[in-house]
Amino acid sequence: MLRVVCTYIVVNIVIAGLLILSNGIIPKTYFGWVYIFALSFPIYLLSEYLGSNVISDSISHLINNKPNLISSSRIVYGLLIGIIYIILVFSVYQMLKPFWEKHFVFL
């Protein structure tokens, strides 16, 4: 059990560090640091799970059942999913903007 907890903490610190470095967001309050470290790994796992299920072979073969390596319908499907994801992330960011500005510094 201790090994699982230690592994979770180390992976969480690495992912939180990558989030901070890649996005230019640095926590400035204690709650901001707790938020980054507590939620970075679960959010990463959730996005990996959703990404693997949304762009999986079973769904993409339902869209286009031809065995082509390049399919315009699969590309359009991926682009639509990406655009929907960006719109959702931007809208959540705008709704939580007062919270972000209170607890984080943007570079």
C-alpha cells in the first residue's frame, strides 16, 4: 500500500510540474498548490481514458468501415471532437476565471 501511495505522489508531482511548465501557470496560494497536486493526476487519467475511448478503433470503424489508413471522415470526426473539447475547456476556464486569478499567476 505504501508503494502505491508513494508512486501516486511521485507521478502526481511529475505531472503537476509538467502542467506548470507547459501552461505557464504558477500557484500563488496554498490552495492553488493543493489544487494542482491533488487534481493533476486524476485529470490526466480522465483525459487519457476519454481520449482512448473517443478515438478508439471500434468507434472509428463505425464511422468508416473501409480498411483505408487515411480516411477523411475519421479526420473530420477527430477534428470535431477536438473543437468540442477546446470549446468546453475554454468555457470552463471562463466560468472559473475569478478562481484562477485568485490562486494562480499566469506567465
